[in-house]
Amino acid sequence: MASTVDIASSFIEGAPPGELADVVADVKTLTSNGADIIPSLAPAFERYNETQLATVKLPGASQEVLISEYNKLDGNRYFDVESQTSFEVDHVTQEASAAQSYVLDSQNADLIKSLLKSLGAHAREHYPNCAYGVYPIENDSAVAILLVSNRYSPNNFWNGRFRATYQFPVSEPTTVTGKIQVDVHYYEDGNVALNTNKPLNLSVSSLSAESIISRIATAERDYQEDLNRAFVQMAEGAFKGLRRQLPITRQKVEWEKVGGYRLGQDISGGGVISTWDLPEDTVISAQIFKRMLISQTWSDYERGKLNQDSCYQRLAEDFGIDSAEIAHAVRQARESLVTDTAFMNIISEIRAGASHIAIFAMSNISQPDYAALLLDHREMCSFDRVFPSGCYGTRKPELSFYNKVLREIDTPPENVIFVDDQLENVISAQSIGIHGIVYTNAAEVGRQLRNLIFDPVERGRGFLRRNAGQLHSITEANQIVRENFSQLLILEATGDKSLVSLEYHQKSWNFFQGNPILTTETFPDDVGTTSLALMTLPTDTKTANLLLDEISGLVNADGIVTTRERIDPVVCVNVLRLFCTYGRGIALPLTLQWVYDVLAHRAYLNGTRYYATPESFLYFVGQLCRFSTGVLALRPLETLLIDRLKERLQVKADPLSLAMRILTCLSVGVTQIEVDLRELLAMQCEDGSWEPCPFTRYGLSKVSIGNRGLTTAFAVKAVEMCRGS
């Protein structure tokens, strides 16, 4: 049986990149000897550091140097050619000390120094946080070239290491042998390790340092591109099953329920789910950098037609900027990428509320940039699948990209919603039948997405229930007006008394509840509110007929019924409705004639004294015409109403007017309301309501009164009636 030291040694030698200290702490905890076991593990620490090409900082220096079998001296001492220093290493703490001057004694010193110079330029251009070295080996008959780059991201639960070792004989430098090793550890809610080992045999044309390093650079670039492709495939295949929790809602993805609507987003550095800034410490101005990103060269790079080095080189030639500076600027831009948390919260909300929705990302992004994005941004796991342009040979706004994605998700375009901050990309999507949304800000896009995805009726009812008894009216200045008229209209539209707050009256009704505001100190009961109350609430016939007799006497010299000695077509219509409701027919024929004349001559287009919109008049006329079956005198009015409604179809209006228009059209058999319905649905707010709109106004001051609950009740009823029809 293996000893405790052997088992602990295997733990040390198997420590993931950047996690040696964590493994040491675990070993101390798990073994009975605790910290006393550490000295016994010295050989394991040494093997780990040398095989992993561990790096240490020399005392008083910032540059990191390598630890390897190739630059080992006696004991625990190592040397670095570039700094001409030897040093001692504590393999447990990975700290260097006792630095001394060291002069390389090699007949190949000039070659080694040339290789170091070329290798340094290569490392700085392609690898952040990189250490490298060139050493004589095999009794000075060969040379070893080492390079290591570490990337630690514990906040995102991953760490990674790139190692490359090469050797070649000085006497016959026709072949460079070596290997590339990449190790990545992802450890959120489990452990996933990526370990690769790529053997290499590279032909070189000459012994020059430039030729050798150039060949190595090509091999590393090719392998990284192969790795990127493999990583993307794994991300869309095997790794998909490992994405257990969403980063914001912490809810499991129910893959078996994915279907129905599909939602596509752009994930590149534009402005949909993330934004980036070009840091100030680069020689490339923001204006030039943005020009690079819209160049043909960059577009070809995003299509996968150019590799990274070729792209940077072409940009260098086109803009007269060193390719190393371009690479540096791109890395800085990547690191500045900031996720729009508000938008990702919307994505999570959609996840939670609509499990049938699949959410995809479709982005103009190269394979290398996408691979970097996957490593640094956990929010990518929120998407069911990502379609990077670099893997498909095409990019937005090219139609081929959209069609390829549609084929892969196996969904008809009419069941897809596409969000993008570039209008041209949205136009292309819409041209093949996809629903398109131009991204402006997270709140507005969230509102539009909710309106497309969730049930508007349930959302509207939810708002009404949450605010039951508090659905008060407001003026244009947001001053609360407690009144009965809107409450009666809400009750008439919903049939739900629990939603409203009324001040009941025995006979006639007053518009206001309590003291009137913004008008005279005393405000008499009015015909309009009384008529609506008698039609909406149970009233004994005797009381109703007494009030009808009183109203019959409230006519002017023209025979038109008045309210507070004023005439208003809408009030007249509601009085006529009241008479029909109680079986009194057309007891006021001159009032009916005037209503007909107002409709015939379109005198309602600017609203009326107490009602601000044309639809208010048309709506109540429609309600009156419901009695046309039994009241023949109303049939000419109904025929004319149909013509006038058709004139109003597709006229821009507020949501209350649209809802009234739709309800009136459906009540008289006008069915061409698709456009108006679409407009109404698009106006629904985040909380499920529709905005308050003027439903009445003060006669003298013309101050309008609106009610969010009233608009919502009418909108919900309109949508329900459309479904029923």
C-alpha cells in the first residue's frame, strides 16, 4: 500500500496551474502529520516546479525567470542567461533568494543570446504573463528553448498554463523537436480539466535565431488555432451538459423543454450584452482602432478566412502600425470587456418565466477572440448555444449567416427574435422573416422582449390584481385625482369589483370622491357619471326611472341633453345608452340626431369638451349601438359608425385610444385590426400595465386626467376579444 508521503507527493505533482498553495493546504489538513509532512515532500515539489516550468521573481527584480531541469545547477540553485544571474529556490514557497552574478560558459553563447532576443519579441507579442529561457544542454552540443505563459482567473473559477519546450542539435540544425502542453482547470461546482500534449518535429532552413523562432511561432499559432476550434466544438457539444447553473439566477437549464421561440443576441464588443473601451496606455487611438474593426481585413478575420497573425500583419501594413502594438491593443480591449448586468438579468428573467424559450448568441467574432471570451466571461453559459462567425465562414449582415443558424437550430424564422445594436444586421434578419429588435438600452429591449414572449393578458391582469383598490387617476402633473368615473369604467370592462374603489351614492352620482380638486369648491352630481353608475351597478328600477325622468328635463332649447348646462356628445351618448338599458328606447330623439350629426360631420376628431380623443366618442357610440337589434332608430347610426371606424384604422394613437378602437371595431364586425393590435401589444410596459392616457378632462382648464388601471383594463379586454374573434 502506498505510504502517506507517496500519496501526498502525487497530490503535489498533480496540482493544477496556479493552485499549488491550495493543494499544500489540503495536504496539511488531510494528513495526520499536518505541516510536519512538508519537508518529506521536497522531491515532489522540485519535480513539480521543474516539469511545470514554474516561475519565480529574482530579489529586487520584476521579471519572472524559469525553473527547469535545463537550467539547474547544484543543489537548489538555477541560472538565468538573460539576467546573468544564478539563484536559490525554495520549492515549497516558490521564492528565489541568494542571487549571484552568473556568466554563461558556452561555445554557443552568441547563438543562445540571439535566440533569446528573437524569443523575447515573440513572447511579448503573443503571450501575456510570459517567461522564457534558452539554455545549452547535452554538454553544450544542443540547445533547449523554453516558454511558459500562465493565466489565472480564480474569480471565474479557472486557471491555465501554456508550456512549450524545444530542442535542437547545434551541429545539425535541420529539425527542432519539442512539445506544447496546455493545461486548464475549471472548478466551479465540480472539476473539469483540459490537458493537451502536442509533440512537434519542425523543419528549419538555417541555424539563424530568426529562422528557428519564426518556425516555432508558426507551429504555436497553428496549434492554438486547432485548439480554439476544438474548444469551440466542445463548448457547443460536450461542455453544454456541464453548464449546471446560470450565473445570475442560479437556476438549472431545462434542456428538454427548449423549443418554441428562439432568442438571438450579439455577444461581441458592440453594445448588446457587453461593452469595451480601448485603454489609454496604447499607442493606437480609439478612432484608428475602430477603423481597424470595420476594415475588410478584420471582417475576413471574423469570417475565419485569416488567422490572427495574418490579420494583425495586414492591419499593420494598412494603418502603418506595428503588429505587436495591434496585438497589445486587442488584448487590452478584451480585458476591458464589461458585461451589461441589466441585460443579462433580463435574459435570466426570460429563462425563469418561459422555460420553452431557447436563447442563442450570434456574433461577429473570430475564433481566437471567442475562445478568450469563453475563458473570461461566465455569462456565456447563459446561452443554449453560441454561433461565432469565425466558425461559419460568414458574418452579419450576410444572409448566409442567418440561414445557417436557422438550419442548425431547426426553427422557422417567424419563431425567432433577433436583437442587435446594428440596424443593418436587424434589417437582414427581418428580410428573411425574423422578428427584429434594434438594441437601444437594456430597459427598452427588455420591455419589447417581454411583450413578444410573455402573455399580455396575464401580465395585464397581474398588474391590476397587484394594484387592486389603488388604481387612482392622475393629472398631467401626476397629481392624484380620486374619482368615480374611471372606477366605473374599469368595473364595466373587467366585471371585478375587487379592483376598484368607489364612493357609493343612493341616487345621482358625483364625478369626484370626497372634495373636488382643480375646480370649484363644490361640484354637483353630473349626468355622465350618474348614467355610467346606473348602467354598471345594480339599481332598483324605481330609482332608475325617477332619475331618467329628471334627466329628460335637462335639455336645452335644441332638445339636446345637458350636463351642468353644457353639452358634450359623449355625455349625450351615455344618456342614450342609459335610456336603452332600462327599456325606455330613444326618449330623446333630438339628442340622438345631434349625436348622428356629430358622427356624420366628423365633429369629434378634436375630442369633445370633456373627452380628449376621437376614440372616446366612437367607443361610447359603439356601446350604444349594441342596442340596435331592438332599437331600429340606432341602425343608421351603426352603419355610419362602421364607416367612421374604418377611417380611423391604423391612425397613430395612445394605448387607451387603440384599445377603445379595437373594442368598438369588434363590436360592429370590423375585423381589420391586426396593425392596431400589434401597436397596442408593443406598448405594454415592463410591469404588465399600459401607460395612463387622457380619458377625460376639465371643461374649463382642459387639464387631462389619465388612469393606468383604466388603460390596462381596456387593453386586456381588447386583446381577449381579439383572441375570441
